[in-house]
Amino acid sequence: MDVNQVLENTFSPDAAARQSAELQLAQAAEVNFSTYLTTLAQELANEKANPGVRQAAGIALKNAFSAREYARLREIQMRWLQAVDASAKDSVRQLALQTLGSKDTRAGQAAAQFIAAIAAIDIPRNQWPELMSVLVENVGEGEDHLKQASLQTIGYICEGEDQDLRDTLVAHSNAILTAVVQGARKEENNMDVRLAAINSLSDSLEFVRTNFDNEGERNYIMQVICEATQSGDSRIEASSYGCLNRIMGLYYDKMKFYMEKALFGLTIMGMKSPEEDVAKLAIEFWCTVCEEEIAIEDDNAMAAAEGSELRPFFHFATVAAREVVPVILELMAQQDEDAADEDYNVSRAAYQCLQLYSQTIAGDIVQTVLGFVEMNLRHADWHFRDAAVSAFGAIMEGPDEKMLFPLVKQGLTVLIGMMDDPVVQVKDSAAFALGRICENVSEAIDPEEHLQGLIGALFGGLSNSPKMASSCCWALMNLAERFSGEAGAQTNPMSPHFQESVQRLLAVTEGTDAENQLRMAAYEVLNAFVTSAANDSLPIVAKLSEVVLERLEKTVLMQQQIVSVEDRITLEEIQTSLTSVLLAIVQRLEGEVKPAADRIMNVLLQILSSVGAKSSVPDTVFAVVGALANALEEDFAKYMESFLPFLHNALGNREEPSLCAMAIGLVSDITRGLGEMSQPYCDQFMNYLLQNLSDKSISNQFRPAILQTFGDIAQAIGPHFETYLSVVAQVLQTAASVTMGENTAFEILDYVISLREGIMDAWSGAILAMKSKPQSLTPYVESIFTILSVISQDPNRTEALLRSAMGVIGDLADTFPNGEYANYYRAEWITALIKDTKSNREFQPRTIETARWAREQVKRQIANVQGGQMS
């Protein structure tokens, strides 16, 4: 293999040549990984090589140590540790370090990334002990390009996500700080070096806590960063404010002195910078302050309730409000009328900051903002009108509702009037502000006085400009939700406006010239209106189902006319939106959907037959089928023969996880709906579910859902579940053996808790199913109490898990009413577990009621034994 030519081909414009080169590299890595790395490292270090080739070699080296999946990454790391001999490792490391000194900065940067990839493996195992001292020496004595590349290397190493690496880096904090602070000082004349140092300092802050605890070291670090905010180089200034953001998030408790002496003034100056990146990051500093103080208030409220130690709280946001908030308000008027919705600029950063400020200091912000609003609401410059409207909406969360209530009542008519502003940006902001009011202060909206005008203005905006679609739709959805009344109410404040609203939404979604984004947003609103409909609007919902079904039927015919990928995507988005509305209709009509059921299932089966692989449409179709099964119950049986092939296919389709997950949930819906009539289908259901459980490649998220489905199947078919009991019990016992360590990652912790919830749901269903044959459960009683005991000792147990556990405790006692297992129920941990659940005031009433019921069953279990002994 001509490595030079192969590397050149990796960036060839010819796709075939690129693919061939990538294949050759992959094969070379498989044949001899050690030689592969050495050859590429030599090309990377070769000063005579083509710069593009050197960069390609660096990319290939970095990719050799990269993987998206954790298991694959571990496999790659083991290959470095076991398949590459010590001399080859030393050679590769030295070549990479040598390349850091290259005058070709791209090669140096590629080497930096490669060194970081090796370091993630070597540093935790102490297999490259001299690395950090070499990098520090490079920064202290090297030429500028070597300094820059070495600092970048430190930054890349500190960015690593490997937990073993992050734990080990703490021991290297002195070396890291020596290098980055030296490069970040104002005495450093090369701005590129200084920038690299500031970036690396930001990346390393998490690992230098010991240094930050030392006042002298902390003062020097803060001095260097503060001086860098005044460097005159906008890149360094922006990075320095970013660094201060991270420091505030990590070391809030150490910031009081620096806020008083420097940071108040520096950040306000930075917010006013004409350089957008500098201004944004200075604004974000105050976002971080607010986020941190919101978190501290929450933590302290919890700590006070528990009687534990409180975190320091300095009220930085409140102290600085008189200086900071007016600057934020002025910056909100720096809108760019050409900015795309996803663009993040100074104006949007300021708006986000004002929202957070409002949540942090609550009512203290109101007067300053109101003064700005009153001054600018009629301003000749639309930028200030827009800022005024946006500012009013931004403070709708934080201040007490009693303070906001009169302000909203007074200003609502004016705000609705702003929907007629000649500038679309102002109208869009007015719509969003109305949405914020509907979301947070809806009680200030008088249905008689405001609803007609408010709904009319929002629909007017929806029809006026696609740019306003998102804000108008969001406001309408909040409106529908807030005025829906109690579930199943005969009428609600939206009822008089329901039919006209539905008609206007259908008109918006019908036009062939409607933008797809607008159409989808309008369908979401229609979904919300249907979900929130009162009983007196149900006839309109039933008629709406006919329109939705007609449109869905047309999309099936349109499948034959698709000629491009874009057309297919658009059609599938329309089908997904329509089926989502249909789902809301079925859920709202419940049993009254029966007259339309044949037509609904017919179109859903047609869609499933016509959509291509990897389509997202079947997910929503399955949700509708599940809702229909719940609504029709045993009457759903007539659709099983035609629907089963699609369900079986999805249950076995592990390449489309979301569809497979939907199918698992759908088995629960169908068996619950059909009851004992689902028995003929359960052999196949159980086979697919057990196959999915045994597949090691399947995501953990599936396993709790499958266990819960076992419980639903058991309850549905009753004593017939005995056929599957022994297999399911074995699965549940295996699942119960999954445990957590002291330092378990949150994802694993969450998974284990969900798994235990699934185990409890499965046993609850099995116990209820076998109530008429209790002897079938006898072999498994001990293992049931074993997992209950584990749950009783788990400090991370959730309310849902405890509720399920209470159900199992009570159901098992009820199934053996003669006190057969009274010895188990006399255990102190059973009494304590029930008491803890029953007395927790934060739990829902149904959880507490389940615990009380379980307690009664336990008392009966024990009493029956005692009574039997006395007689």
C-alpha cells in the first residue's frame, strides 16, 4: 500500500476514490495495528510531506482511537494496550510530540488531538508519566508554534469525557496550571498562544479545585483572566468571559471578593462591547450567575427541610440588578432583522438573560422593566418597540402572580393591539409574549373580555406570516391548555370559540401553498384544541375526524406520485401530523369513536402497507392503534388478523428502536383492551418479548418496558398465564440481581430503578393472574420478598417504584389470605417500608392509599395466623 497515495485519496473529490482509501486504511488497521499507527505517525511528522497528507494522517490517527459507542471505544483502547508493543508505543508517542513543533499549524493541531486520544488511555494507567512535564516545558521554553500546539494538547486532554481520565487529571493540576497560566499572562506577546492558553485554562477548571481553594493561587488565576478580558484581541476577550462563566458555575462560593472588586464592572463593560462574541459571553456570565443562584435557592430549600447545611448565597443578581438589567434591556434592542430563527445573537442572549434574571430576583425586576416598556412601547424605531414587548413577556415567570395580575389585565389589550404592528418582528414578539402570559398568568385573562380578541389576533398572525407561525401556535396551544377546565368538563371558556378555531386551523393546513412548517405547527394546535375540548364540543370533534380521515386517505394515494426524497419527507410529515390529530381525537372520543373505527383502521393499515423502511410514520400509527384498542376493548378483536403482521414485524425490528419500543407498548394496550380474548395471540407476543430480552445488543431502555408488558399480559389472560410463569419468574429473578455501586453513573442508576419498577409491575400482574391458583406462585414467594427487601434498602427508590412495591406486598398477602407467609410479613423492614411510603407528604394520594391498603392486607395476614394458633 502506497500510504502517501492512500492518504491523498481520503480527501479526493471522487467519492469512489475516497471510499476505497478509507477501506484500505481500515483493512491496514485490522491487519497490523502497531505498524498502521507507526506508519501514519511517521507521515504526520514528515516535514517534507504534502500538508494535506499530514493532516489526513492526523485525522486517521485520531479516528483510530474514536468510537461513538462506549463498548466499541473500550475495545479500541484495549487494542492499544494489548496489540501494540512498548517500543512501537514509544515511537508513536515521540513522533506525535515531535509534530507539535511543526511550523505547519494544521499538522501540530492534528498531533495535539492524537496525543489527547492516547493520553485518555495512558494517563489513568500511568503509562505516559512524562507527558505533562514535556508539555509544560514546551510552553515555557518552546517556540511560539510549539507553545500553541502544546497548550491545545492540554485543552484537548482536559476535554476528554472518560471518567477514569478525569479522575486522574486532578493529580496533574499543578502541571496543567503552570502551563496554561504561563501562556495566558499579559506578558505573552503572541496572541495565538495566549488564546490557546485561555481556552485550555477554561477546559481545565474542573480539575484545579485544590489550587482554587488556595487563596494566593486563586487570586493569581483570577488576575490573569481579568487582565485577558482587556487584551484588545476580541478572541481572547470572548474566551476570557467564557472562562469566567465556567468559574462562576464551578466556584460560586469563592466569588464574593472578585465580584466586588472587578467582575461587576468588567462584565458590564464586556456586555457593551461592539464585538458580538465578547458581548454575548459577557451577557452569558450573568445568565450563569442567575442559573447558579436559582439552583442554590432550590438546594437550600431542600437542605432546610432536611436540616442539613446550606450553601453560601450572596445575591449577586439582586445586588447588581440596578446596573445590569438596564444594560440587558438596551441590548435587547440590537435585533438583526435578517437573523434566522436559530441564530443566537446579542439580542437573543439578552432576552434569555432577562428571563433568568426575572426568575432569580422575582418582583425586584418589575419596576425597571416596566419603565423600559412604557418608554419604548410606542417608539418610532421598531427595534425598541420589539424590545419593549419582549421584555414584558420575559418577566411573566418569576415575580409573584399577584404582582403580575394587575399589570397583565392593564396591558393585555395593548399587547393584543401590538399584533397589528406594521413590522413582522414586533408582531412575532407580541405573539410570543401573549404565549408567555397564557402559560404563566392565565388567570389574568378574562374569558368574556379578552378571549375573542386574543384568539382572533393569534389566528390573524398565523395567517399573516410564516415567520410568526411558531409564536402564534405556541400561544394558542397554551391558551387551549389553560382554559380546558377539569377533565371531562361539560363546557369550558374555549367552547364558544371551538368550532371557529377548528375551521381556521383546517383552512391554514389545507392550502397546498402552505409552508410545511406552518402546516405542522397548525396541526399541533389542532391537536391541543381536541385534547382540551369540553364535552359540548365533542360533536365537532367527531365531525373533525371525518376531515382528518379524508386527508389521510388522500395521502395514501399521493404515495404513488412521489418522485423525490424531499417530496417523501414532506408527505411523511403531513401523515405524522394528521395521525397525531387522529390520536387526540380517538383519546378524546373514547368509546364514541366506534362508528368511525372501521374507517380509521382501514386507512392506518393502508399507511403501514405503503410507507418505506426507516419511516417515522408507523410510530404515530401504532399510538393511534393503541388508543383505539383501549377505546374499543373487546371490539378491537376483529382487526387483529389484519394488524398482527405489522405488529410482529415491529416487535422483531431491532434496527428501528423507537418502532420496536412502540410495538412493546402496543402489546400492553391490546392485551389490556381485549382481556382474555388476547390469549390466542400471547404465544407469539411472549416469544418476541423474550427474544428481545435475550438480545444483548438491544438497548437497556427496552427491558423495563418488556417486564411491565409481562404484567399486563398476565392481568389480561388471568390463570392462562401459568403457561409462561416459570420462564417469566426466571427472567424477573435475573433482572432482580442487577445492582448499583456507590459511584454508579446516573444513566445506570435510572435504568436499575426503572428495571425494578418493571419487576414489581410484572409480579403484580402475575400475582393477580394466579389468584385462583395460588400454589403456582409458591416457588417464587421467597425471591419476591428478596427484591422487596433490596428496594427497602435503596435510598434512590422513586415514588413509582414504592407504589408498585406496595401493590405487590398487598396483592401477595391478599392471594394467601390464611397467613401462609406471615413470617415474611412480620419483618421490620416491611413495616418500615409501608410506613415510609404512607407518611410521605410529597407522594400522590393514590400512592399513599395503596400503602394504606397494603398495610391492611399485612395486618390481616398476620392476624389470621394468630387467630388460627389460638383456636
